[in-house]
Amino acid sequence: MNEKPVLIYPEGYHASTCGYCSPPGQRSSEKSSFTVGISPVQLTCSYYQKMIDRGWRRSGEYCYKPDLHRSCCPQYTIRLNVNEFTPTRSQRKVVHRWNRFVVSDSENGDAMETDNKPSTLKRKNPPKSEPFSLLPSIHASEASFVKDQTPSHEFEVTLEPASYTDEKFELYVKYQADVHNDHRESESGFTRFLVDSPLEPSPIPYTTDPPEYLPRNYGSYHQMYRLDGKLIAMAIIDILPSCVSSVYFMYDTTWERFSLGKLSAMREASLAKEIQSFGVSEMKYLYMGFYIPSCKKMRYKGDYSPSFLLDPEEYSWHALTPAIPMLDEHRYVSFAHPDHSLKGNEVPATSEEPRISDEEASSIWTLHNGTDLQLLKSSLYWKHPVLSDALVRAIDGLGIELSRQTVFLF
């Protein structure tokens, strides 16, 4: 193995109840959501980039890949091309409204459309505004960028490696209670979910010196939103070789009227563009997690255009907009092979369990008890039915190329 090996515990195949079919408290007890899981011990950012380009996603230190064929609500990886992203009028108004509030304490997103402004602002032919430019507009209300006036509020956005603080946990508890009606959160649960990460930081290869507010390393971060010194929102993101990957976003519902979730999506797209602008040519995308067409609350990710969905069979990227009719008609869709798509309760024409060849097993490494390094084909675990199944599913999900860069642990 030429590259540093990634260390992974295979966790096998899991069935669970679906969190997207119906509202909380009304969910069926039927297990209809299926995933393959792994627990990485040593995971490089470049390796994880390749994982999410095969449909994987992390939750804390645990990584999982949905089985789209069998799950009732398939989850398609979605990404936004930040170079071609042009915010809609509605999205631009979100940015303008927040900026006006911070700078002048006005809650009106468009002075020409409010009833609370002097009549002189309601003229029929108002002067034309400057064309919207995402990066300057995103930064316009930040304290470090406001130069020519004293704003009504001090707004700061900072990026820091993922870590636990009481301040972050308190925001999380309030968010879970207010938004999800969940009052059971613990410090350890918060840490497992939104602080712990298997990603190993590595230098970002800038070709020109970036400003201080941009990250120096790939890895897992918390993007902190503070208003007048108080933490009002936090984005959990991974910064990877080709993308900024959204993990989670939480906010103080006191500020819900400002659509901070939409603001954060545009800020994360801006972050990717800025990193790219300092010489990181591969940084082109914002990965927004999974697009779930059967869940209305998850379709908002398609509002950011142009977005693309990952084909679950060939792992190629396909434009979202022309794919929507297929997604509306089918439970499962292969964009590369439309004839493989499934309706309703249809099952795949071939339902064989994943397999790997003896030749492939002779190029993949295993490690037992931290000392016994063996090729998979020579390992006793290759013949163990339970462990073999977990291994094969992990290898199938990762693909042979990535699996050859991996040491599977037992």
C-alpha cells in the first residue's frame, strides 16, 4: 500500500425504522431503512472524500451507506456546484434582510417592499441596486468587514476545529427542544454526534496566502455565529479536498425569522468558493448530505442550483432538475440506468448478496488483535460467516480500490 492505510471496523448490515416516512410519534415500528456501517479508527480526508462520492456519510465517528434498493425512502447524495451557483431572489433577500438587521437594526429584507419605511422609499421607480455578488454580500455584516460605519449589532463568524464547550451544548439542547421537541439530550450524546470525528487533519494546499479567517487544514470544523457576543447558531462541517460537506446546523430559535439555515447554506457555498480562490482548484462543491424526495422537509436542498445527485449504481453525477419526474414516479431511481428504477414495493430483479472474488480477497488486508496482519484470503475470518458478511458488505460499499487502501480490524 503506497498511501497511509485507513483502519476500519466493519459493522455489518443494519435495519431500522424510517425517520422520514411520517412525523415523530407516528412512525411505524416496521424496519424499512437499511444501511451498511463501518467505524473508522484512522481516516484521511482524501479517503473520506472518495467515500462520500460513493454514497457514504458520517454521524460522529460512525459512517454509513444507505441501501437505496431496499429502503423505503432512498437517500441520494446531493452536491451544489458553487462556481455556477446563483442565489435566487428569495435567497438574496435572506442575505439582505440579515445584513440590514445587523448594520441598521432594520428587520426588513427589502426596503422597497416594507410598510414600515418612510414614504420616500416607496417610490415607483427606485434607483437600481448594485448586482448581487455572493461573497461580498455574505461578509457585508461581519464586524471585521464593516469599515465605514458603526453597525447596530456586532456579528462575527469564526471557524474552529470541532470541540466541546458548554456554550455549544446549551445551544444544542435548546435547538433540540424547540425544533425537535427532544428533551433527552446529554453531553455525551452531543459529543458523539457533533464533536467526535474520525477525520485526520491535513494541510490545505493553498498556492497563495489565504486570509486568517480561512482554514489551514482539511478536517472537521464548527462554524460559529455570534451576535453581540452570544452564540446564536453553529454549523458542523467537514472541509475536504473537493468540497465543504454539511453535517448539521443548529440555531437559537429566537432568530428563526431570519432563515439562518438558508443563510448558512449560502455561507458554506461561499467558504468553498473562497478556499478555491486562493489556489485550491479542486474545491468546487458544497455537499448538502442526502436528498430524500419522499420527505418534503428534505427537498429544500434542491432549491440551491445547480445541484446534482449521485447515481447509486455507477456513482456518476446527474442534474437534479431533469431527474425530478423520475423521482416522483419511482421509489428507487438509477439515473445512469433508468430501466433499473423501481416503483412502490418492487424489489430488484437480482437480489444476490454482494460478493468479492478470491483474487480481490488476496489484495485486501486484515488486522487481528492489533498484531496479526494478514491478507483477507489467508485469514480465518474469511471463512467466518458473520464476520465475512460484515467484511464483504463493507468492501462492496467502499469498492475494491478504496478497500485496497484499508486495513480491516477485528
